[in-house]
Amino acid sequence: MKIKVCGMRDAENISELIQLKPDYLGFIFYGKSKRFVTNFPKLEIPSTIKKVGVFVNETVDNIIEIVEENKLDAVQLHGNESPEYIEELKVLLIKKVEIFKAFSVDDNFDFSKTEPYQKVCDYLLFDTKGKDYGGNGVKFNWQVLDNYKGNLPYLLSGGISKKDAQALLLFLSKQEAEKCIGVDINSGFEIEPALKNINDIKEFKQNLK
């Protein structure tokens, strides 16, 4: 299972997290977020760990500039970005980066909204619908994902903490969850915004084996 740790900012904290070998590190480039990255941390991140920039309704030009400046490997779009917007972004990026499109889910979410994104994204991300664009610290009812009929794999997000390891394993063991390739963790592992509890992440990762 892939593990994506989002909302990183502190270089020392990231250095400790690298030892746990997560698959992705997420950096939030959204000014209204409590985890906004004002200065990208200066440290060597192994090429085996992909750097993800998280954006909300940002201009294509700004995303391209940030991707190139910080040598990002992936882009996560957490706003109202259209499939046409994503196509334009992919054409203009100098190097190929993975594209995640996030959707805010509640009990009444219409999964047909994901259909136009199936051919333009690499992954989807299903997060809890809340007052903020992510980082709300609340889980949604994972059973609604039975209604997802697309072929694109996704990451599960939204208020996941170390206590959820067994529930995740149970969810992933079900046939309908076969497209869930990993989890995106953030606020459920924080000491404070943008500072993660490394021991909690280590315990969580071990319990997912």
C-alpha cells in the first residue's frame, strides 16, 4: 500500500520521516492553508520518495513555475480544476509529472463527476467534504466508495489516524476496494499544523503490513 504524507514543511521533521520511506511527501502551495509552504525545505529527498505539490484553483503558469523550481514529481489538484485545465497543464509541463485529482466526498457524492477525469489523471484522491480544502481531520463513510465504478486507482484520505490501520486492512480486503492503492495521511498524525508525529506514522505503517 502506498503511503502519502501530506502537509509537510519542517526540514528536520521531513528528515526523520524520510527514514520511514513513505512513497510520497505532500507540500501544500495554497495560501489559505495552515500548512502552506512559504519556503520549500532545503534538504536532500531520495528519488524513491516522490514530492507532491498540492494546489487549489491555482493558475497553470504558477503551478508550472513551482513544479520546476522545486523539482516536484507530482501535482495534486484540490479545487475545481476541469479536465481541460489538466490537459493544458500536462502539455505545458516540461517533464512528465503524476496528476492527482482530489474529490470531496460525503454520503451523497455523485461519483459520475469523476468520469471526465479518468483519461487525464494518474490517480484520484477521495477526501472528506468539509469547510476547508482538505485537512479537516474527519473521515467519511468509506462504504460510499462502492459506488465508484471508474478504472482509475485512487488514494483514500480524510481524517485517517494510527487507530484506523485495522479498519483500513478490512476495507482493502474487500473486492470493491481493489482500486484503492494507498492512503493520504495528514492532520490525524500531527503534533501541530505541518509537524508530524513520526512515531505514530511508524506504528501505523507497521500495522498495515
